[in-house]
Amino acid sequence: MNKLLEKAIQEVEALPEEAQQRIARLLEEEVHKERQATALPQGRWARLVERMRREAPMRGKSEEFLRSVREFRDNFDMRLKPADE
């Protein structure tokens, strides 16, 4: 373990339980953020997917709209040629 991190943990151990829990939550959040940042690909499409996931564009839409979108998605086939060819 990093010497600086070891020293910080020793100092935290000397604090009251409530302060230790607060610091532990902060550390846990930072570790989680770091893992996400390093695990996610940094490509253009990956950023778009992450943004769409956060914004949830379908939230609040009517069931009829969702059904029509799902129907279009399910029937979409790139292998079919356009009718006018």
C-alpha cells in the first residue's frame, strides 16, 4: 500500500467513529468513480451511450410511443434492400 495512504488511514483510525464512517464513504465514492473512469472506453460512441443512460430520454413517454419505437426497432433489418431497387 502507498505510504501516504497508510499514514492517512492511521490518522483516520484516531478519529471518532462518525468521522471515520464519513471519510470511509468519501473514499468508497472516489474509488468507485476512479474505477468507472478507467473501465469505460473513452470513444465517442461510449460517451454518447453513457450520456443517454444518464439522461434516460424515454422517461415520461407514453406507452403508445414506447410501443411504436419498440415495434420499429424489432422490425428494422439492415439486410433488406429498399423497395425501389
